[in-house]
Amino acid sequence: MIMNMAVMNFIPRCRRMLGDGTILNRVIVFSTIYGLFEGVSIFALLPAITSLVTGQPVLGLGVTGWIVVLACLAVLGGVANYFQLSQGYSVAMFFIRVAHDMIGNRVATLPLGWFNKPLAGKLSRMVSTELMMAGEIIAHFVSPFISNLVVSLVVLVLTYTWDVRLGITLTVATPFFLLFVALSTKLNKKAKDISEPAEVELSNRIVEFAHCQAALRSCGRSANYSELTTANREWLRAKRKELWLNLAGNVVGNSFSQGIVVTLMFMSAQFAVGGTLQPVEAIAFIGLCLRYTQVLTGITDTAAALEDRRPVLDAIDEVVTAKPLPEPDMATPEPTPGTISLDHVAFSYEDGTPVLRDITFAVPAKTMVALVGPSGCGKTTIARLISRFYDVTAGSVKVGGVDVREQTTKQLMASLSMVFQDVYLFDDTLEANIRIGREDATMAELHEAARLAGVTEIVNRLPRGWDTPVGEGGRALSGGERQRVAIARALLKQAPIVLLDEATSALDPENEENVVAAVDKLRETATILVIAHKLDTIRKADAIVQLRADGTVEDIGTHEELFARGGTYRSFWDHRAAAQGWQL
């Protein structure tokens, strides 16, 4: 049970992350040296106390000699402990720096689809908090664990050389002591696992209760919010369970540990009464047992701490071992720049759920093709396959006449500008957020892109104009304003292909009209693939791909052709016409 702990796989994992095992070896060496000195010091209590009480030399040394030995061991142990701690802190800081760089470098190479995983949301906490916790493992837990383990082994071996019976007594008692301490630790951990979810739920409900007062009061529930009452009740129940488990853990750990110490004292007393062990030796052995049990407690405590931090190591390991999508070393020449083609494309997520089936269509250069269909039919997935967020399950996706799997990331991204629904703006100025599309753009080009996307009105309204910080994620702007900034960013990049995924969904009619006009201008120089539910924005497309709910192609044609054929596309327009009769 005890050896099933993070330290057993942490050292190999740490060596792999560090890329240099020698630096970690220094920590192990100094921890071992300190453990040797400390173990010898604890054992030296037996002959030192015996010599002190009897006044006779023991093992060739008198009282003075043993005092000198203990003093020397204390000095050497102190020096070894200093180097152990200093090396531990040095390696911890080196580990944090190296792991930080490894995470950053790995993230830069991972497929964009990876960031849809829940793990991706933990990256911020990982680089700010969890890396520090991982460093603490080296600095505060690994070294003490190794040194205490060495101490216990040294004491056991040397005790056998003093008296075999005492050695056997310690050997038999050790696993029982560790077992009971481990059981106590497990009960305390279980108590924590029970209470933490209840605490999180209660905190969430309190925040929710505070933020949603308007809605609650409008429903007459501000004084009787059952969700908060239930969360509070569950928290109290969890806290009671935690209290009883902690109490049980403390009783188990303390009672049985003390019982083992008393048993050791009883055994040594029996040896003394039987005349096979000198009373002075029995007393010295009892002192050794008390110090030895402290070492064992240190082992179990550090082992438990390491086990608690195993999820931190796992999270870091999952990032640094994540496999990037394979790509060539050099860019592949594009025979038909600005074109997109999908050839019998199928795609399923990792859980095996099919999204797309046998999708085939082509987008010629400097044309506009629209994707329409019900929610969940795979429109956004197609855009993300083109951007190589994921690799296709079957078939091929080509950009510029070259399979996206045969292009470097830099080459593919240079060909594409993307505007998705979930726009993210950086915590920087408005100008910087647009200029990220092309940093070497002139101010005239920047202003023109802003004008086409309807950003000029935002600039004129903001107190500091172009130099106004937009806040993290663009929180200083509305959803529609953020979309306009993203469109301006795409316009400024001047990529040969532009992907627009519901780019006008958050815009009012006036700004939507501006964006549609900007898209019309883009058609002169770029290929456009647009996804939209607002059919007015795509009726001018050169071709429209109608998708079914099962991720297959139903029909391809112009607006007029699809409308004339009837089918799903015609029904979309009929429903739209009917909805326009409603007035609020």
C-alpha cells in the first residue's frame, strides 16, 4: 500500500521532463548521504547511552568518545542536510522552468482540436499554480522521503549488528506501524474527498444566488432558493462525515501507533527481566524505538503528500506527452492556391460518434461557397478540418491543391483567415487585437479593414480610440463588437482563403449589412467559405452546400437552383418567410 505512491514513478517522470537525469541524481545522492548520517546518529544512541550509564567503554569508545562521535555525526548530518535542501530547491526551480518551457513548446505544436478537451481549460492553473506544486514535490517531499527511507534501513541493519532479537523486533513492528499510519492517512484523505465537492457546490450556489438576484426576485424566490438550501444541507452532511472519518483516522493512527510503541517497550522490558538484555540497553532501545517511529511517520506523511499531488503530475504529463499531428519538415508547393476541396471525407470524434459521412465538394479560387444545414450537421466541423483542428477519419481535405496533412502548420495558417463564433480578443489595445492579423500592415490598411468590418464606429466611441484596452477576452466590448474586431483582423491578414463561421450571428442589421459588403469586396481577392443560419447572408454565394442532419450532403447548387428544386433548402426559406410575419 505504502509503496504504491507517486514517488515510485515521479523520479523517472521527472528525469524525462528535466531531460537531464544527473541534476536529479544529486538530490538523490545528498538525500541518501544525509539519511546515512541520520541513521547512524539514531543507532549511536544505543552504545552512547549504555556507555554513559555504565561508565564502561562500548565498542571501544567511552563516554567522551561517543560524545565526539555524536557531535561529528551532527555536523556531518547538518552539512549533508544543507546540500540536500539546497539541491532540492535548485532542482525544483530548474524543473519549474523546464516544465514551463516544455508545456509552452508542446502547446504550440498540438492540433487545435486538442484545445476543446476539458484539460485545455486547466492550462492557466497548471502554469501558474500546479507547476509550483510539482516543484514543491522535489523540494519538500522527495528528499525527505528518500532520507527517511535510508534512515529506517540503516537503523534496522545496525540494530541487527547490536542484537539480533532487537533487530527482529523492529523488523516485525515496522510493517504494522506503516500499515496503521497509512490506514489513518487513507481515512483522512477519504474525508477530504467527501467534503471538497460539497464545498465547491455550496460556493457555486452562493455566487449564483448573489449574481441572479434580479431573476430570483422576479420569480419570488429570493427568500426561498431551494438549490442553495440543498447545497448547504449537503455541505453540513459532508462535514459531519468528514469529522467522523478524521476522528476515526486519528484514533486508528494514534492508538495503534502508540500500541506498537508500547509493545516494543514491553518486549525490551521482557528481555531485560529475563536477563538476556541489560536494563540500560533496554532503556536505550526504547529511546531508539521512539526516534525510529518518528522516522516511519515521516515516511508515511511524505508518501501521502506525494500521492495527493499525483494528479498534478498526471496533468503536466498529459500535456507534455500529448502527440502533435504529424507534418512535413518543409512546406509543399501549392499547385492551385486559394482552392479548397473535400474528397469523400468522413470524421468521427474520439468516442466513435460519427459527424461527417462521405462529404465531397470543391471551392474554386476567388469564389464564395456557403454551408447550410440544421444544427449539429457538421458545418463547423468541416471548417475545422480545413484548418486541421483534427485529421479526417477517411478521405482527404486539400487547401491549395495539397492535402492539409502534407502541409506545415505555418504554411496552412498562412493560407487561411478564420472568424468563428467564439471570438477571443487578447488583453491588449484595440489596434493590437486587429494588427495581430498582419503586424506589418500600414495604418491605412488597418483603417480600411476597420471601416469594412464596422470597427471605426467602435474606435470613435471609445475614450482612448485605437489605444483603448479591450480587457481579457474582449470583455470591454459587446459580443457583436468582438465579432467585428475579429472580422477586421481577418480582412487585414489578406489570406487567400477566408473561413466565416456564423460571423454575423451577433451583429445588428446595420453592421451585418456592412460585413456582407466587406465579404463582397473580399470575393475580389479571396476564396470564401461561409457558414450561416441567416440565409440572407449567403444567397449571393456562387454555390451552396446543403447538409443533412446525419452529416451527409443533400444537394449542391446556387440559391436559385436549390430554391427551385424544393427540398430542405426551400423549406428553410418558407419557414423564414412565415417567421417574418411575427411582430413584437
